[in-house]
Amino acid sequence: MKRNIFRCFMAYILSILLLSNSLEVFASTLTNGIEITSETEERSDTVISKATDSNAKEWEFTYFGPSTSTITNTVNDDADIDGEIILKSATYKKDGSINKKGGKFVSSDPADGISFYYTKIDPSKENFILEADVRIDYMNPKPDGQEGFALMVRDSIGEKGDPASSESNLVSIGATQLPKGELNSTTQVKDMLGVRAYTGIDNKIKPNPDTFKVYRLGFDKDGGKVSSGDTYRVRLEKNSSSYVVYQLAMDGSELYKYEIPIQAKDIRANSISGYEELNDPMNVQDRFAYVGFAVARGMNVTYSNIKFEKSEFDANDWRPQESRYIDLQAKITSPDTAAEENYTLVFKANANGTAKIYQDNVLKDSVEVVNNEELKKDYDLSSGKNFSVEFTPEAGYEPEPFVKLKSYETVTLNKSVSLRTIGKDSYIYVSNTGLDGNDGSGYDNAISLESAIKYARPGQTILLKPEVYDMSNKSLIVQKGRNGREDNPIRIQGDGGFATLDFNRSGKGFSLGGDYWELKQFNITNTADGYKGLGISGSHNKAERLNSFNNGTTGLQISGSSEDSKDKWPSYNYILNCTSMNNADSAMEDADGFAAKITSGVGNVFDGCIAAYNADDGWDLFAKVATGSIGDVTIKNSVAYRNGYILIKNGGNKKNFEFASGTVDESGNLSFEKPNIMLDAGNGNGFKMGGSNVSGAHKLDNSISYENKAKGIDSNSGPNIKISNSTSYNNGSYNVALYTSDKTLKTEFSAKGILSFRKGTNIGEQLSLQSQAGSDVMDGTNFYWNKDENISKNTASKVITVVENDFINLDTKNDPKRNGEGKIDMNGLLLLKPEAKEKLSSGAGGRAFGEEEIIPDTPSKNNNITEEKPKDELSNDTIENPKDKLSNGGGQDNNAGKNPHTEVAAQTEVSDNKNKPASDDSRVVIPKNSNSKAKNRRSSSSSSSSKGSKKVFHNTFTGWKTETVNGHNVWKYVENGKNVTSQWAYIFNPYTNRNAWFKFDKDGIMETGWINENGINYYLSEISDGSLGEWIKK
């Protein structure tokens, strides 16, 4: 009886616990601490083993971070620190080539994706030693530098299986891409054994740049690499003063050691009384530390002969940090060649001090130098071409606390400058047989290209004879400081045809470090593995009608140096009508078509460009947490297709291939020899518009993405990209993906005129807004693919749909071409028929893609139309809403009878685009029966985009402006610096976001109200709602 009562009582207790979701706690109590797990749970969720050491805690397996998955990131079933731990982060094929990679070790910041077998410790109470043999069972034969293994301690981990980046303070000993020689040097080696550590991180989303510190160094000074089959013994330790990493010999003796101190909060303290007086980086986020074994990306390893010991933290054992000593780094960075007598000497050092500057042994200046700031001084080379800088560091100077120079002695640096005049008048002639010693005054006395770029002066044009240039084992470098001028750039261009710079798989490509250069009509091909076709690190440059193909990594990239401040990152570069195809690095990881990333400045523009068959992405605008946001980038009138694949010769494979040979015709069309193989390569996004949850309001306008391996348009966790009038079709993943992996961010996406369509595939979109109105990306102009209904549907009306017959054609067998001017001709591919364009007001199109201009009827021909025309495809630039700039809440001046838009002239920023990129779209179209002599089309070199409704074309203004006439504000429209007068004009109205007809009188004043012309009455809007002045068709 008592037993039955007890059972009933226990059943009652169980029912209460079930209702309160406490069964697991109760069950744990009844089973005396034995964990109960569901049979349906994944194997790796289970507590796998316990160390026999009495001080050890339970060890667990997890995987998290970018690119990780259940397939690639695994541990052996019987993993045990008393036995073996086999961690994997890759699968591979029978031939040894890699199949799938899981995770990554990131060099710039610890946003890792890893397999992790770990235990927890309390760093405020416990120290530890973790030591093990590591055998590399498999390593990607073509490493990308993000693979590796590590013994690691970190202060936070991600949720299991979560692909989001999870920043953590960490200290590790392991093998991955590391710098050699000096801590954090720029000379990187894939893959070295050494220290990799990061501190100063207080949240999982983004390091604080003011406290963030990096410690990366490969131990072997000669850059010795690890490889598959190697075995190493490594050790990770926490004592009461520091974290220490060791590389040991197999007998346990010490080979290399690096120590990262646990600093006192009082940075100059000599002793502490307790742990709370320390700034322990492993006690910041989760308040306990995770210690264990890790692998990433393309490496599988076995850990064995494991030793794990713990001891108590003792404040009495703490010792103050010892100073670390570094080499003085002082250099003259200005070029060693000049074309003019005025020369700017540039000096930089990593310490404060004093510099004495001598010219031909005569003291010219004695100036103070500030750590890592450029010192610039101008000199006349007619007074001498030999310079010396004597630099004396400030005695005892510390670049940062506990960092001192190895020597504070004076150093002397020398620079000899070669001054030379070449060419004839404004031209320099170059051929493939040109000699360094020739003067380049004609093709019969042609100079080499290398010498031409060293001595060209502002205003000169280097003419390339249209032939193949053998660039084997060469690097073509325009040094930083070799600049043109704003009004006189230095030009390099093919002379009447396309020249080809062939680096023959051994040369290192073209590096443009100067400002105000213009490159036009030549090809760059066959750079060595890992080297870009064209790298731009200067500013205010223009690249036009270049073809970059079959290179060893990205075809064309705009990036500077992380050692420079952001204001020195490359800015205002304009890439026009360029093509980048079939570029691949051996690891199939980094080769994009175009990129402006990591250290790219403001105002860079890609216009009319094509990216196809690149191993990684078509465009990559990636940003890293460590370096922060890059400048806003604009991509317009461009096409990305079939990225993530490359074209190789028959018989090749991913492990061993040759590029299919490329040829370029007279119009600049790039084609590849057939037959060939389209090889599955890397990521394969069309337009990758961000990275790392870092802000970057990049703009994609009037562009097309199709049949890319992965996503068509990808925010890549960038939270605020802007898309307008763009088409995405049949991509392997989402056509459109707007998202961020940081769930704390407010997204600020903008989407207008997106047209997503599919044929034969059915994948929905990824639209993940956070604290943002859906109308920002789902209005009457957007058509996204509805997976449930297998149709492209307007997200606002939920009624209007897109059908195949709306397109001129969907035959993607016919690739885009270029016409004789270098502009893209889609031949109707993925372009809407005129009637569909009018109905949908969505998608890419217009003259940028070879369409004829479509202009609504001229007023004098048709005054009976009642339907308002939609926004015309002539307007391709993204225009900011002028209401954002108004001080009166967007209202208009109703007292100004001829003011179609609110008075904003004084407030609207007129972009000084003398050096900004050009655009070939026109804001004003003059009807054929007009008496205007203005051209309907404008050459690409005569215009450029700017904010609001204004533009500047090489010092020539185009756009709306206001004037005061007889006390009233009136509106005029300026075309290439001249008022539009005595005519009708079809002009883009940024306040209604459409093109409309306006009438201007003989003084250029925009008219309103009723007017009579040739016996016909016209009504021009008098309503101040943004439409003032527009012809209203009655």
C-alpha cells in the first residue's frame, strides 16, 4: 500500500515537472548526474568521454562558424584525450583533390569556422597545460591559407551548426597561413606552424578597433611549411601571468616559444593581490574559457599522446609584463624615377623622431617625424638627384606599451632619382621590341613599356602597338607617387587595336599605385598563380575597355594597404566597359572577376563591365571586421554570369588543368577555344555586395546576373546595400539574398525595380529584414520568385506576375557581346519587351545593353494619351530621394509659380566629379522634331554621376538648377553646361522618379500651366507635389 502511494506521489511529481518543462532536471537528479540524451540527437551532441585525470572535466565536440557543416566537420566516435582525437574539416576525392571544405581560419580577425573538441575551465581559478602530438592526415593539395589545425583557448564559441561568424578572444598554437620573420609582418606563408592570437574583443559580432590586437607569427624564420603526413608536438599553457605557446621536438624539448601576457588593469603595476586586478582576455565574454583541439577548412588531423593538466591560479605568481623589442622600420617611399624636376620626397617610420634631409650632401630640412605618418617635402631636381635621410628615433620611444625599439641609433637612408624626358610631344611609342634606352619618339625608336611608365609625364599618352608583349617573370609596376594630374592624366592605350600583356604564368601582373592614370584598350592575361591581372591601389584612375582573363587570381581589384589610414585607401577609380573572365587561383578560392574590397576607399565605380567564368565571384565587395567598412561602391550597367566555373582545356581536372586559350576581337569581345570543359570551381556568386556584417551602402543599378553557381545578388551579410533596376535569372542558389548574420543589427536594404525570374528551376529568395519596413524592398516595382507558386510575382500587388513571353529572349547560349564602342549588347537576352517594360517598370535594360531608345510620343504628335508612362529605362543611375535633403519636410514652394521641385539648390551637394567616374546615360532627350542642336546621346567620356539630380561632366554641369528672376524662384535645366531653351525636352525627374516632358522658354525657364503651340493646348502641371512642370496628358 505504501509502495503504491509512493508511486502515485512520484507520478504526480513527474506530471508537475513535465508541465513546468523541468523533466530533464528531475531526471538528471534521479540518475545521479548521468546525462540522458535523445536517440534522435546527432552523435556529436553527446558527451563523448571523460579524461581519467581527476581534475579534468567533460570534453565535448561542436562545430560552428562560416562554411561549417555536418558533412565536413566531424570527430571520431571514440574520441578520448586518453586515446586519439580525429578531427576533420574536409572531404576529398579518390585522386586526393579536395571535395568539400568546412570552416576557415581567418587571418584578419578570429571570425573562425572550426571543428572543436573542448572542455571548459574557469580562468579566474584555474591554469592549465595542454600538449599533444598532431599528425596531418589530409591537407588540401592546393591550400588557400584558411585551412589549419590548432590547440586553442578562447572565451566564447558559437552555437553548434550556426554558420554566423563568432568573434572571440583566443590564443592558439597551430598551422595555417602566418607571417614570417616579424610579428604581423606582411610576408605571408601558407601554411606555417606558429602562434595565432587575438585580444581586445568584447562581443561576438565585431572587435573594438581601439582595443583589438593581433599576434600572428610563423616560427620558422625561413618560412618552412607543413604538409600532409607531417607530425608535430605542440603545447598550449596558461599560467598566472600569461598564455604561452610552444613548438616542441618529438622528445619534448623546446624549439620555439611565444608568450602573451595577462596584463594588470594598472598597466604599470609590479604585483597584484587578486585575479580581479587583471585584464584576462579569456574572461571577457562568457566568463569561462574553452580549451581544446581545432581544425578548419581543408585539413584533417589526429591528436594523440595527449597531456592535459590543471593547477590553481595564484596571484603571488603573477609577474609584470616584459617589454617586447621590435626593429626600427624607416623607409623612403617616393619613386626613384621622375619625368619633371619638381619631386616630392616621402618618408615614413614606425617611431617618433627627427629627420635630416640632404640633397646632394647639402642639408635642406630638419623636421619632426610622427610614428606611421608620411613626411612629404618638395624639392627641385635641378639642385641634385641624390637624397639622404638621417633619422634619429626619439630616445626610449614606445610605439605601444611594453614595445620598444631594438635600437635608437640614427639610421641613414638613400634615394637616387633618375630624371628623364621621353616621347615626342604628348606621345610615347611602345612596342614588344622596344628598348629601355630608346626615347619612344616613334615606333622606329620604341621604348619598353617598363621604362615608359617610369618616365611618362602628366599629359602624355603611352601608345601600345597592338601586339603581344612577353611579360614572363616580370612585374609591371606604377609606383606610388608616380602621378598624373587632375587636368593632365597619364594615359596608356592600345594604338588602334588591342595590345596583349601576356605574363605567361610566371609574371606578377600590373600594379597601379599612382593617381590620375587612364588605361585603355589592352588585355592582361596569364599571371602567375596568386597574382592579380590588374591591382589598383592609387586613386582617381580610369580603366576602359580592358580584358583581364586566365589570370592567377582576381582579374581586376581595387585595394590598398591595411597599414595605411582609410583616407589613403584607393578612391574615385572608374572602371568602364571592362571584361574579366576565366580567372582562377590553384585553390579555386580567391579569384573574382572584379573586386573592391577590404581596403577600398570611397567613390569607386564599375560601369558597363562583364564578369564571367571566374573561380570565385563575379564581383566581390568583401569587408573585414579588423579593417572595418570600405567606401561605398557603385556597380551599374554590368553583367555577371556563370561565375563559380572556369573553362579549361580538354583532359584537365580541378587538380591539374590548363586554361582554355582566350582571344579578343577588334571590338574587345573575349572568346575561348573549343572544345573545352566547364569546370566546377569556387563559390560562384554574381554580385557579392558585402561581408562580415560590416556596413557598406553599395549600389547595384541596371545590372544583370544569371546562371552563377551560387547567388545572383548577395548582400553577404552586408546590412545596407542598395539595388535598383536589376535582373537576376536562374542562379544556382537564391536569385536575390538580402540578409545579415548579426541578429542585433537593423537592416537598411533598399530595392527598387528588381526582376527575379526562373525557367526550369525553382528556388525562392532570401529576404531577411531586421527592424525594417518590408516596403523598402517589396514595392510595386519588385518581382521576386515565389517558390510555392513557381512564378515571379509583384510583392506589393501580389497580382501582377512576370511570364516568359515578357522577355525578348531567354536563350543564354548566346553570351553578351560588345559593340565597336565597347558597350554591352545583350541581343535581347533577359531584356523585357517594350510593352512588358511599360507594364512592370522593373528589371535592367536601356541603351547600356544595346536597346534602342524608347521615348514616349512627342507632345506635338500625341496629346490624347491618358495613361501615364512609367519610369523610362534611360535613367540608369540610382538617384537619392531629394526629400531626404529638405528642411521643410518635403513641401514645395507654392508661391514660386515656376518651381517644380522644392528649393534645394543651396542644400543639395553638387558632386565635384572632375575626377569621379563617367557615365554614358543622358538625363535629357531632345525629340527628333525639336529645334535643338543638342545630341540625343553623349559619349562616355563626357558625363559622370552625382548625388540628387545634379551631375558634373569634367567640369561641365548637367542637371536641374534654380535661379531667382523678378523675385521668384524659377527652374532651368542645364545640359553639358548650357541651358535647354525654346524646346520640349524629355528629362528625368528625380522627385517623381520618372522621365517626363517639360517645356522651356527662350530664357530656359521651365513653363507651367496651359500653353498653346501650333494650335494645340498643353497643360503643364501647376501642382507642387514634385510633378510641377510635367506635361499632363489630358
